[in-house]
Amino acid sequence: MPVPWFLLSLALGRSPIVLSLERLVGPQDATHCSPGLSCHLWDSDILCLPGDIVPAPGPVLAPTHLQTELVLRCRKETYCDLCVRVAVHLAVHGHWEEPEDEEKFGGAADSGVEEPRNASLQAQVVLSFQAYPTARCVLLEVQVPAALVQFGQSVGSVVYDCFEAALGSEVRIWSYTQPRYEKELNLTQQLPALPWLNVSADGDNVHLVLNVSEEQHFGLSLYWNQVQGPPKPRWHKNLTGPQIITLNHTDLVPCLCIQVWPLEPDSVRTNICPFREDPRAHQNLWRAARLRLLTLQSWLLDAPCSLPAEAALCWQAPGGDPCQPLVPPLSWENVTVDKVLEFPLLKVHPNLCVQQVNSWEKLQLQECLWADSLGPLKDDVLLLETRGPQDNRSLCALEPSGCTSLPSKASTRAARLGEYLLQDLQSGQCLQLWDDDLGALWACPMDKYIHKRWALLWLACLLFAAALSLILLLKKDHAKGWLRLLKQDVCSGAAARGRAALLLYSADDSGFERLVGALASALCQLPLRVAVDLWSRREMSAQGPVAWFHAQRRQTLQEGGVVVLLFSPGAVALCSEWLQEGVSAPGAHGPHDAFRASLSCVLPDFLQGRAPGRYVGACFDRLLHPDSVPALFRTVPVFSLPSQLPDFLGALQQPRAPRPGRLQERAEQVSRALQPALDSYFHPPGTPAPGRGLGPGAGDGT
């Protein structure tokens, strides 16, 4: 790429790899060697095929050291290309084989055998050069006179002018002989970058600043640099003059590289990869990574860049408990992006999930790949069979508390049903998932035992109903009262079977937590099953906020429920911090703050367009305006409470929404239950309250 001399001077500066900035005139490659040696450059490039190492027939020339130097190849007085000069130092390796006659008789060999020892040595030295997108191999023929042939000694060097490369690129050089007698030499070098290509950050955005002349026409390309395989182009455009290209921080990944070149024939391209060490790029890489099922027993990791990771199977039981790793008896498997992997399974099961961890043993991904094809999670028990010497074997049932030996007198569910499980295993009613010499895995269904318990419960309910009818017949005066109570019980049962709703919020302060608790309690009076971390502190402390939220979110969405994001100033600050907009709000880092823990799972749903229909936003009238919610989260409805309570309740109770009159009645019921908590929060005791109404005449406090 012809570059003005003053720009090259700014870029090279006092680089220690520049021995002398010599100028070469003309486009032709050339070679020269140390005094006493003769060398010749082949007219054209050759194929880069090192071949296998073969035994040396005697003394041979071998490369021992590579040395590079930056020079300039100038076509005009002030326009030059950066070029890498390579010097290959050679030495004599190996020795002559002693003739059999000399070994046998101890005498000197005849004069005809001495001639090869006094002959000169010849070698074909290959130089291989790679600098994306260029790859070249050249062949140098070198001859050393007999007078300089000394075993194990250096005979000099041969110099090649030169390989053209772009500023800012990474070059890799290999050298070996043909045929190859020893392992090839290699050298990697990073060339200095041009000063007119700069990367700067501005909040959520990243700016690519290109300070070139106004009449300069150039091409700009963004691509993913792959360790294996060709680069994946992402964006390309031809531009003119100085430019500022804006990228969103969510588009950054470690392998995102930039390529710039002038729109001229045979121009050399400049490549830089500035985001390799960017923490945001590494976070985005894991957010974009996905596990994809190919067949029932094969899957792969789909990600923009390579990831140092391991994966193992785990067993996910219904109910929200953490997924339990099956290591041992199974083992961790190294994962390569876009490489098909298979676990040694005989059968698959919806409760089998894949755990993905990086090199720091931090859980990054977990997906139940077979749940979509085989249906929802089953209430099955996983039995682990361990085999020992002399056909000894033991069985245990995998439970949240550990692996319970069977039979056992423990108080766990598997221990109580241990005899039935062993009978099912012996009768072939359990599904064998894995088997080898050390053990096996079995999935045993529990549905029939649950059905038996439900049958006994229904029988008890029928007996109770019969007894109740008899009492009603005997006491007709109290019939209306009993019917009223029965109606209330039916309504309560309907509420218990209502739609699931998971309420997420930021614990800004204790007053706001009381307000959230009042809203959750009011919603429980409707046909809704509300889950909130305020009511599950012990369970969340035992599992951790991330695991607790992940389980609640999966269960809620699998049951067709809805996740409610309750925004407050603290929640907006946390979202802004996650999106690199602002800083964290005080009080938003408590040990039970499920909202902060939930962002790692909530954000992918919004970024990938899966949030509508599954998420709903809300905020309080006098605390936060809906427009203050980050734009990413406004892709779902955001309601202001209590002024938009009817619409809010209608969104929660879809798809079987009640009639408008009934919906308004429920909204008034929730508003009445919420009113004391709102008054207490916005007008604490001892402070004047100019207006407590929440109707159309109530102000927003501003």
C-alpha cells in the first residue's frame, strides 16, 4: 500500500525492531548471501508444503536462526511500501557415515570415498510468509564451498528482499529445507500501526476514527478473525476522506478486526484487532454463544470467536433446584467452537442439560438441549449404578441433597420409594441413559406413584364432600353460610391455579421493599400465582441469587407465565451500568437483590427479540416516568401504576382475560390494597401530605 513517508515515520517511531530504514528501489525481489557463499532465488513462488522430516544422508545445511528488518520499497520518491527483510542463518549439521571396509579392517578407505567429504554442500531453503490476507513461499538455493564446511559450525547467512506487509499487521515466518531434515524455524512479529486509524469509546458507543486526506478513497471492512478457517466478513463499505464509524458496544467481540486499504490496484491492506483484551467484548462473546442440537446425540457450540471452555452433562429436576453435574461418572469434554461433539449416551432425556464453563471454572451457559424435542422436564429419578470388582454393584438416587443409597432409611423421597424404584429397575421400567464398565445411569419414572397419592387424596375429598352434604341436609338453616364458604374455597382454588407471575425489582431501600410486598400481596388476591424474592429469602440464600432466579424464570415461562420487571431509579441505574451507560445505585448490591442477578438472563431475551409476550414492565406514578426506562426494555409494554392498573392486570391475565367490567373491579381492588403502602412510602408519618388521592387529579410530585 503506497504510504506517504511522513506517515511511515510517525508510525515506526523508535521501534526496536527497525535496524535501519533502508530504501529499496524497484518492485523485484532479490537475495544476497555472506562472503564465500553463493545463492540464487527462484523466479516464482512455490507451494507451501513442508513435508515430513527425513533422515539426513550426511552433512547438510540447516537454518538455525531467523532475523528480520523493516525496509522500504519505494516506487516514487515519497511513496513507499513497508517491507520485511528476512535473514536466514545456516550451519552444517550431521556427519559422514564411516565406510564398512574401514570399520572392518581398520584401514583407510580408498581415495574414491574421500571425494564426497571434500565436495561443497548445497541446500534448498524455503521461506514461508503469512500476513493476513497474504501468504507466500519462496525458494532459495544456497551452495557452500568445501573449505567452509565444518561440522556444527555456522557458515553464514542468506538474505531475502523482501515480503511486503501492511502497517499494524501480524506477520509469521517459517524456514526449512527441502527435503526437510529438521523441525522448521518460526518467528512472529507485530508491525507498528498507522496513527490515522484510532479507536475511542463514548459511553455505549465505540468510534473508529480515520484521519485521511479528503480526496483519499479507501475501503473499510469489519470481520471476525477465526483461529481455524477463513475470516467471517461482517460489514464492508467504500469511503472517501476522514470518517468516524460508530459501533454499538454490544457488537464488540474479541475477534472483531478492522481492515483498511486504499482503492488502488494491488494495494496492501492494514489489519488491526483492537478488542482482544476488552472486557466488554469477552462478556458479549459469552452472551452471543449458543448450544445447538444437531441430532439426538450430537451438538455444537455456536459463537463468533473461539472460546476456551469445557462442557459436561447435568441432571435438571423440576422444581427449580440447581442442575446437578454428572461428573463423575461422566467427564468434562473440551469444547471447540463449531465443532460437533457427542456424549456417550445410549438414550436422551429432557432432564439432561449441558453445562458450559470457561477456563476459570465459571459457569457461563446451561441449556437443556433435549427439552424442546422431548417435551418439558419430567418428575423422574436418576439412578447411578457403580460397578466394582467381582460383579459388586451399588445403586444411589440423585437428589438435591446428594446421592441417596438404595435401599436406605433416610427421610428423602427416593429413600421412601427405594423398594419400588429397585423393583422398577429389575422389571425393565427404567430407561438406561449411559453404560460402561464402571457404571450406568437409569431414569425411573415417578408418575405412577404420584397418581396413587392423588387418587387417595381425591377419595378423601369425595368422602369429605359426602359428609358435608349430609351435614347440610341436617342443618338447612346454615346451608347458605356453608355455600358461601364453599364458594370462597372454589375462588381460592382458582386463584391457586391462575397464571404464574415472577416479580423482579431492585431493592433500593426498605420502604420500596414494603411497597413491592404490598403489590405482590394485592396481586395474589387475583387469579395469579406470584413469586417474589421477598418470600423466598431462605431458599435464595441457599441457592444463590443467579441460580434462584434462573430456576424461577424457567419454571414461570415453561408454565406460560409472565415476568414482571418493576422499574425504580435503582433498577434503571443497574440496567444503565450493565449497558455501560452509568454507575450503580447505592443499595442495589444487597445479598438478596435478584434483579441484579437476573440481568445476565433477562438481557439475552431482549437482545434476541424473545421478550414480547413473556415480559411486562411497570413503575410507580410518582416515582419514575415510563420514558426513563432504558429503550431496550421498552420493547415490551411498560405500565405506570396505579393509573394504568386495568391495562397492567389485563396483560398479566392473558390469554384468558376477564370481561372489561370484571377487570375494572379487580383494578379497584388492587388499588385499594395498594393505597396504604403508597401513602406510607411517598408521605411517611410526620410529614405533611398535600394530597393522597391516586385518581386523575393526583399529581406526580414534581
